[in-house]
Amino acid sequence: MDWQLVFAILPQVVMDGLVLGFMYALIALGYTMVYGVLELINFAHSEIFMVGAFVGVEILLGLKAHGVLDPLHPFLVLLLIVLAGMLVSGLLAVAIERVAYRPLRGAPRLIPLISAIGVSFFLQDAVRLTESLWRNAFYLTYPSFAVFNRRVEFGEQFDFSIKSLLVVAASLLMLFALQFLVTRTKLGRAIRAVAEDQPTASLMGINVNRIISLTFLIGGAMGGAAGVLFGVQYNTINPFTGFIPGIKAFTAAVLGGIGNIPGAMVGGLVLGLLEAFAASYLSLFTGGAFGAEYKDIFAFSILILILIFRPRGLLGEVVRERA
Amino acid sequence: MRWTLTPVLAVLAALVLVVPLTAEAQGKGTIKVATQSPLSGELAALGEGIKLGTQLAVEKFKGPVEKAGFKVELVPFDDQAKPDVGVANAKNIIADKDILVVIGHLNSGVAIPSSEVYKEVSLVMISPANTNPLITDRGLPNVNRVCGRDDVQGAVAAQFAKDNLKAKSVYIVHNKNQYGQGIAEFFQDTAKKQGMQVLGFEGTEERANFDPILTPVKAKNPDVIFFGGEYPQAAPMFRQAREKGVKSKFLGPDGLDSTELLKLGGDAVVGMHFTTVAGGVREYPKAKEFADDYKKKFGKDPEPFAAQAYDATAIGLKGLEAAIKEAGGKAPTREAVAKAVRKVKHSGITGSVDFDDKGDPKKATYLIYEVAKEWKDNKLVKRLEIAAPAAKKQ
């Protein structure tokens, strides 16, 4: 085996894995927070993520069509599209909760799950239809910014682009802000109270419905931000883009301990790194017998192993409170 | 009670017998030509082209069959580029006794299982676009194609990498489907035979994040990266490769032949090459009239494979004509039509087609293009006429 090559690309692989992992972590937050308060797996979350990515690309293409994209400062544009993506996705999540989950709150656990899957299909095809009518294409590409594509080089094999750095920085910032909100503020205490025990929280004067809406707003906003960052990082999106990252992020949430915010982050990073390692190294280590196409099988086998030994997830037992 | 039913049954039986007889009396009935291609979904533009090319050909060449007393009708089916939908349509098609010719499909992965259904009733299928060797290598008497094959196309691409791109090393990525992986393997075979170093052979269904695949590619720095698959994956991969600072030249098969490649890939794909079995209509001097008619009638330029569908249909109608003659002017059996089609020699707008004993054209055209800043300016770099290889024993 070519050890020299293995070590030469190691930093790059770690970097790729971290970028992917933070993206998963951001999406996983949406799953984890909703699960924390409602014990519902919001399968429409992958589409909330996808809608965020489309909001970003539509704004960029709109600005470009009017010729105002280039004069604007790229960081300003990025901030604008991330905020817009967060806003739209957050509101969408609230609307979904209002329409598809709240009327079913008393129903058996599986019923809202099915309506979640329904919403997910609905959103995929709604976006496909509107984009087909509006642009006559539903594979859309983020316009690229020279500044973000610039690469910082460290030696022959290791470099990363400014935009990967931005993804990592933005994710870290949001994760810490969220952790602060949930553990250190009054609002966060209300969220935790609702998660712990809804009737009691309600007796303590907490407006449970408002808190649940708020949870969806925050989770959706994180998903929207992840969507925009995903588009900026990987360029091409389509209405079905959300499905795979959504499933992976859900896995990350379970791996970290569902309902647990730092857990989502750890789970996302572990999964992202595993995937990057598998995709880059499998064929090197097996002499080409197994290639990158087995990355998911490899990553998920390890996940199953971890869950056998830690069924509540990596951080599931350490932190008692649920978000 | 029992005896009262008998007259009712008799009347019913009489009706059943009389209805076809009356239809027969007004001419000899209808012969339908079916198309199967994706009319919805991401490949709809290409599938629509196949349908419209067929429509144009039916209008142009139905004369002799109509003169023999049959009405000719076109029935388009949407296979959605999905094998299960193609097979379900195929079952409906074989149930309609008037359908004697099928023009289709776009995707080899759909054509192969669907043609197994046509085979049950010996219904002839003429493919304008399927390049997988298995289409004809199964030796079905009812399956033909007018285009080239992936084993040749892959070899042409590898030869091109060596001779024109001066490649000493290649890295191969494919999309894991029958078409993409197939052509990637053929590319690899020839590359190895030609003494090029194959630095990697990877499959992926990824559509967005190619980072982990590209990291080893960059480290190994191949002269050429070959992508076996279609443009929705190829474009973002090539784009991300350039962004990552990969300097290799890019190469791909006919699955990349779409303006979308340029839209999604941007500057990264300008200057890359792709091979194809169906050039733009301007490569075929005889197709000028077809292109003009097409534009006049449908208001747009023909997509790749529309001209091939036109030729395939012309061949189908010629076969029909011969089979009707052989049947003494009566409606021919499906089997007779399939036999007659295999014998047709046709000088069409995309070249002359003369099927060999397994349904491949004896000579097929392979072209190599260089992508320009505007898709319509793509430059034809090489054009080859190559015979189909003989069937391998399976």
C-alpha cells in the first residue's frame, strides 16, 4: 500500500469530513430539537433544508439577472442569502407544524410520522413544479464567487477553500448560539420545560404551542442555513437534494443521542468524517476491491456497531436534559 | 333457466364476430407505431426529441403502407427513464394488437427489460439511442438499433485520450448504472491495453459532494479524468474538481451531450471532450431538410437522437411494407414484421443502416466533440466509422 499517499492526503480528507460533518450537524439540529419537544421525527426536515438551498439560489440568480450581484460585497451577499434561507425555512417549518402536526398531536405516534412523509413528498414536487414553470429547469447552480473559491494552500496536498472555512465558521457560530439560547436564557428554559413535561410546563404559565412553534422556527432556520451553505459549497442543487443529507443528518442525530444538541454536533462530525475517510481511503486500503461507492455501507456499519454498544447514542446518557 | 341463456350467448357471440368484420370492411384496419421514451423528468428533452422525430418520419414515410390499405398511427408512451415504467408500458403495448413497431428507448437500462417483454410476442423494437452492448448481444431476433455501441464508444474515448490528449494516466469515475459503469469498464479495458496507467476506478451515486472522491484524484494527478455517466453528475464533479485545483483533462461519453452540461458545469467543462454516437444534425449533410422540417413544425431545433429516431422509423415502415407484401396485402404478423425489418437496407439521413445478424448496424458513426463557450459552437474533433464487434459467446 502506498503509505506516502495515505498520509499526504490525510489533512485534506479530515478537512472534507469536517465540512460535511458540520453541514450534517446543522441539519441534525432540526431533527433533534423537534424530537426533544414532541418525540416526533420530522421527516419533512430534509425538504426544509432543500427549500433553504433554493431560496439562496433564487436570490443569487435574481441579483445576477439584475446585474447587482457583482458590485455587492460577496460576504454581504452570503450573509443576506443565509438570513433569507433561515427566515423562509424557519417559517416553512412553523407552517408545516401548524398544518400537518398540530391537528394530529393527540393521535398515535405513527400518524404524524406519516403526515411528515407526505409533507416531504409534497414539498419536493411543489419545488420541482414551480422551478420547472419559472425557470424551465430544476437543476440549479449557485453562481460562484471568486473570493470564496480562493484556496489557502499548505504544501502540495493540503489546501482548503475560503468557502469551506466559512461553512465551518458559520456552523460553529450557530451551534454555540443555539446552545447558549437553550441552556442560558429564559426562553431556553421554557423549551427545556416543554420537552420535559408538557402539562406541567403549561401549568407553570408557559404557552406550550408557542414554544413548540418556536422550536420548529429555530430548527427550520438551522436547516435553511445548512441548505444555503450546502449550495454555496457544492454548487448544484435539485428538488431531491435534501433526501440523502436529511437521512444522514437524522442518523447523526440518533448517533449523538437524539434530543441532545451537543450530541447532534458530535454525531454529525463523526458521520461526516467516517464518510470522507471511507470515500477517499477505501480503494487505497483494499487495493481497489472496494471503492468510494461503498462509503455509506462502511460508515453505516460503524454506526450500527456504535449503537450496539451505546444504544442511546454517543452523548445520550451524559446529558440528561433534552433540548 | 339454463336454456334461456343460450340465445343471449348466441347474440353476444354474433356481436363479437361481426364487429371485427365490419371494421375489416372499411379498409384493412390500423397499424400503430409506438414510441417509448422519457417524456417527463430530467431527460424529457431527449425523449421528446425521439417522439417528434418518429412523428415526422411517420408522416413522411407512411405512404406505401397507407396505399396497401392500412391507416398508420403514432402512439407515444412515456417510460420516465425508469425500467419498471418501461416494462409496464411494454405490457400495454403488446396487448394492443395493432402495434407492430416500437421505436425506443432512450436509456439502455429501460430498453433491456422492456425488450424482453416485446420478445414474448416477437414485436420489433428499433432503438435510436441505446448504446449498451447487451441490447443486441442477447441475440434477440426482434431487437435492432441504428446507433453505435458502448464497447466501441469506450474504446474510441480511450484511444482518443492516448492519441490526442497524450494521456499517460487516467482516473475513471462512473455513476454505477448499467450505462455508466458499462462504458467506464470498456474505457478501462482499452486504456490498459494501450499502456495507459489506470490510477483509479470509482463508482458513485453522489450528486452534490464530490470532495472525498476528488481528494485522491488530486493527489494522484492523472492526465485525464473519464466520467462514465450523465451530465447531472458529471457537471458538478468536473466543476468541483477545477475548484479544488485538479489540473487533469476531462473526458466523457454521450451521456454528457446536453447544453445542461455547460449550464451546470460553467467554465470548468469548456475545452473538455466527449464522445457520442449521435452528432448534431449539422454533422449529417442529408439531415438538413429534416432539421428544417422539424424546426418549422415543432418550433425548436432537433435534440440529439431525433434524427436517429427518424431513421429508425423509416426502417420500421419499410419493414412493414415488405411484410405486408409478403402476407399478400393482409395485415402481417408481428414476427413477420420483425423478420422483414432485420432485412431492410436503408440509406437514412444519419447514414446507411444495414443490420448484421444480431441487429447492430454493420457500420456505425462515432464522433468526438470539444465543448466550447457556447454549446452550439462545440467543435467536432474526430469522426470515425467503425464496424460493430461480433457477438461474444455468453
